Amino acid sequence: MSESLDALERRIAELRAEVRRAVKARDNTRARVLRGDLRRAELAWDEAIVAEDPATIVPGLRELQEPGTSLMPIREQVHQALLLLGVPSAAKLVVTVNEAFFSGALRGPQLTSLRRDEERSFRSDPYARPYYLCAALTDRLSPARGLLADSTWPLEARVVGPLSPRVDYLTAAVRIAEHLVRLADPPPGAVRLLSRMAQNIPGGAEGFAPVDPAAVIRAARAELEVHAASDAAQRAEVAARAGGQLTDVERLFGVSALSTLRGAC
């Protein structure tokens, strides 16, 4: 592990301890600032670990790994797929990305139980982990059905509005295409995934020709210019309400339908 990762892990440990002290002292203002620092440090850790070359960390790992399997725990497989996508994503897309890019073999039901486990873990020991696999939140501040997010993302990125499904689809297509461009030998499954996504983006695909990642990026970004500003404004409004009304656990996992109805009364 690189020196920068070691330093980040020390910083994260220090910030967690400071958060706990602030919470115990009921210094809510300081606790909120420290939590922001902690999430930024955790995000930096995520980006640094993804940048590491797995072959240099564990020599021969790819050769030892059986086709269609992964040596990573389930939550880490889900997390690396979410990091690639960069937006709240349905279990089906997470499973497909994990299989296409990382030779994983996740199943949808595993992700459902995993999200419940993540919430139980956070409730029992908040911020004990560098990240949590949490829910995206709707404009009613309830968990968006079937959508997973990364707890280290800003709140604006973890809430969804009316335009968000389309914006996130286009953003995911761009990120998948960009990832393919960086690979010397793109996995066939990943190429097929991008090809399917391109069919739903005007100008992203031409007939039966092989998918062109650069064309997908251009087409997706052109449509994003139409929707992105409105979507960002809607998300900012939802995030502001969530930030002012919800507890830490509710910001990650949402409020129940019953709680939402009571709040509206």
C-alpha cells in the first residue's frame, strides 16, 4: 500500500475519533464539519485505492482467479462497480458492470440483503467503515426503490429528482465509455453493455456498426447539456431539505413511508 494511502487511513482514523468526541460533547456544529472532512478523506481513499494496480498489490492475482469469480468480498465488488458508474444505480446495472469489467458473479438478491446489513452496521457503530453502501433518496426523502449509492458521495449526488434517472443513465454511459477507452483490451461483456446503452442515446449508435465509445460520450454529453442544470437544481433543493431535516442515518438510508406521511401532516 502506498504512503499516501497509509496517510489517508491515519487521517480517517483520527477524524472518526474526533467525530465521536464531538458527538459525545454534543457539539453539533463541530461534528457536522468533521463529518464533512471525514467523507472527503474517505472519498480520497476510495479514489486512491481504485488507482492502485491490483496486479502490483497481489502478484498473480488475475492468473489465480477462476473465470467468472472474484476474490473480493461482495460489498467491495458492489463498491468498485459504483465507483466506476459514479451515480446511484440499480442492482441489475451494478451486477452487470461488476461482471463485465471485474469478472464478478454477483446476484441481485445479495445486494438487497447487503444494503440492510449496511444500515444495521451504521446504526450500531456510525462511521466505523470508510464507506457504506446506502440508498439514494427520493424528493420525499424516502429510499429510492432499488437504487444503491456510495455514502462518501455528496448528498446532492445521492438524491434523485424527476430528471435524475435520465441524467444518471447518460452519466453512467459516459463513465463506462471512458473506462473502455482507457483499456488496451476491453472485455467483450463491457463492450456489449455499452452497445446496449448506446441504443437508447440519440446519436450514440449507428445501425449495426461496432459501438464507438467516443461517439457515445459525445452523444451523451450533448443530451446532458439539455437536462443537467435543471436536474442539479432539483437535486440541490432535495439535498438542502435532507440536510436540514434528517439524522445522519436517515441521510444515508432514508425515512420510512410512515415517517414521511407523518411529516406531511
